Amino acid sequence: MKKIYTDIFIDFDDTLYDTYGNAVIALEELFRHFDFGRYFDRPEIFYDDFWKTNVDLWSRYAREEITRDHLIVERFRHPLSQGKGLEPTADFCLQVSDVYLDYCSNKPGLVEGAHELMDHLRQKGYRIHLCSNGFHEVQYKKLAACGLRDYLDTIILSEDAGANKPSPLYFDYAFQQSKAPHETTVMIGDNFNTDILGAKHAGIDTIFFNRWPDHPATEPVTHEVKNLKEIIGIL
């Protein structure tokens, strides 16, 4: 027998919105925009270092070890420093970041099955609350670009909460804003540490979207799926 839920907390980046896929395209556009080929023997030198640096910085940001401003500058300073003859000052990194975020935020790409899942949840009458650590101005542009805004009852961003997932302060704020009951709320997300552990510690059920096999669940979860379509069979 299915448990009855009334409210859905759902992550945005790489759960619904194909952040990685869209960013791959945006990075290529960025590389051409600044003609970085003058400094790198191969574009992959820049791309590979960016991804490694970006993942590390976002993990540290989620743990509130660094600020948003530090993340924005350093995720470009390190990969650009691999270029021959480049001196990536903080001002230049901010300029690069502005162009990158503009390219990223206008991409419409979604994870396969995202629209179908959101249609299903809306038809079933669930209240849907977006829970994201993403930057305020960027997330709203992404939502407009991908067409998901109208599905959402509440948008809960870490910058508004004053804390990042998985902090209990973030989830306290999410419950205050959404008015969702703990006992009938479930969290859907692809990041085990920020989405799933954060929700578990907040005392709610979880659906772990195991999109990245290199980052498996390290604790029991309520449900685990490999694609978004499987969630329709759970809810």
C-alpha cells in the first residue's frame, strides 16, 4: 500500500533541470566568446579543470565553508590559470562568470521525463515546492527558460533561507514557507548529501534519484530510482 503524501519537496539542478548538460554547451560558448583557444592547447584542459573545481566548490558551498562570491570567482580562476599567458584576476573571473551564467540560465534543457513527472504530480493534486541551493537570479531565469515555473506552489532558495541544504535551518525555512506537514512530505533529489541526508535529518521521507552511479546512497533511503519515470510509479 502506497503511503499518502500531500507535499513534494523537489530539487531543481540535475533533478529536473539538466544543469550539467546545459552547462557543457554554455562552457563551449564561453570558450569561443573569449577566444580562450589562444591560451589552451586543447579546450579539454579548461573544461576538465572547470568541472573538477566546480564540483569541489559547490560541495564546500553546501557545507557553508565558502561564500557565494568565493565560488563564483574561484571556479574560473583555477581553470583559467591553466592557460598559457592568462592572468585571471578576480575582476576578469567575475566578467567570465557573468557571461557563463547568462549562457547557462537561458538554456531550456531538462532531465528526461521532467515534464511528464511534473504533469503527473500536478494531476494527482500534490503541492510542489522547489528546494534549491542555486543562486536567486539564475534559478528564476532557468525556470522561465525551461517552462517549469507554473508547476510550482513554492520556490525555496538557500539565499532566501539564509542556509544551504542540507542544513536543518534550510529545511526549517522550507517548512515555514510551504506550510507542508512533515508526516506527508517527501523529498526528491539527485544529490545524496544535500538533498537526501538533509531531508532524512529533517524527519521526512526521501526519493533518491540516483542519476550519478559514482555517488551512491551511503545510508538507507525510503525509495531509490534510476530515472524520473520510476517516480510516477511511487507517487
